[in-house]
Amino acid sequence: MQFNRRLLSCGLRPVPRDPRLAEEERRVSAIFDRVERACPRLFRYSSRLTEQMGDGWMRNYLNTDGVLQLKEGALIFSLSHSFDGVYFGRESEWNEERSVDTPMCRE
């Protein structure tokens, strides 16, 4: 018995990234970084990958199976398989490099 095998491929071409989206990702990543620094025990071992999720942004944390999300101006941390979340405040509270009192992160 003889098999006829063929491999087909198409040429991929790079598509330039939308500069507005790249800037938005940098801005959101800076906010996520500030939250992580404010609460290092909870946010250690971050993937450091900020991803767009529909109309919001997210970052996963493997050590807690958690997700930090920024959606509609609110920062929420939740476990991947839970509907409950911890409110970390408004985006505007984290826009500047300053200390935000976060009860979840107190020693």
C-alpha cells in the first residue's frame, strides 16, 4: 500500500503592530507592575505577560492560579476558577508611582 503525503504551507508576512495598542499595553503593564510591587507576597512568580482580553487586560500568576484584570477602570484579582474577586481599586489610583493602601497586601 502506498500513501501519498503532501505538505502545504503558506507564506506568512509580518503585520506591523498598532502603535496605539502597544502604548496601551505598556501603560497597563506599568500599572500591573505597581500592584505587584505593593503586594509582593501575592504576586510573586508573575508571568510578566500582559494580555488583552476583550475590552480589558489581564496578567496570570502561576503560584496562586490567579489573574489580575483591568476592566472598565477597575483592578480585580481573582482565582482562575472562581467568580469571586478582590477589588484592588480604580485604575486612576495606580496611575502614578505612589503608595496605595491595599488591605489585601498588608503584612
